[in-house]
Amino acid sequence: MFRTAESTAWADPRQDACIEPKEIAVDSNRRVFLFQVIAGGAVAASNGAHAQQKVDPKDPQAAALGYVENTTQADKKKFPKHANDQKCNGCQLYSGAASAKEGPCAVFGGKLVAAEGWCNSWVKKA
Ligand code: SF4
């Protein structure tokens, strides 16, 4: 590229076209804008992917362990050792905050269980 004698525009001998410096700046800003949009979308998608899933009581593993979102709904015939004071937030395998309504459970690979929930793997928090 070279400057023509008549103007301050840049000439591209390969395309026989002129590119004004202002156009270059706009094009550069457009590229930056598009990059920011794409990067922002990637971050949003990434956050979505990391959002924790809740354990579905109907999931085969959860159903086998008798998981319920409220400990009072546990099947007492099938799980006679269950007691209503056994709740996920009092279980060794629960890692949610004390005041949280739900938190990750190690048995379910870190998926969220209800703080008031229960399953047959309940172990009293030490
Ligand atoms: S292992 Fe503990 S925290 Fe996890 S679902 Fe069963 S009772 Fe709740």
C-alpha cells in the first residue's frame, strides 16, 4: 500500500482501491466489537454449562436411594431407618451453605439436593 499524491488515502495496488484511514479505524472498531460480542457469548455459554443441575427424584439413581426433596416424604416402609430429623443439610455428604435451600451432594456427583431432602445414603454430619 502507498499514499497517493492527491490525497491522504492509502492505495492498495493489488486491488486498485483506496482505503481512508477513517475506514480502517471503523473496521478495527467493528472487529473489536465483534470480538467482544463473541467473547461475551462464550462466557455466558460457559457460565450456563457450569450452572449446577438439581437432582431429579425420578432419576434412576435418586429413585433407588429413595431421594426426596422433603425428608417427611421418605418411604418409611422401604427405608425403616429413616427419621424426619435426617435432612440433607445435616448429612456428611452435603456441602451447601448452612442457610442455603439447596447444595451439592457428593453421592450425586455435586448436583444440587434440597437442604430439607433425604436419601438412604444419609450419614450424620460429624
Ligand atoms: S447423601 Fe446426604 S446430602 Fe446427599 S441426598 Fe442423600 S441425604 Fe442428601
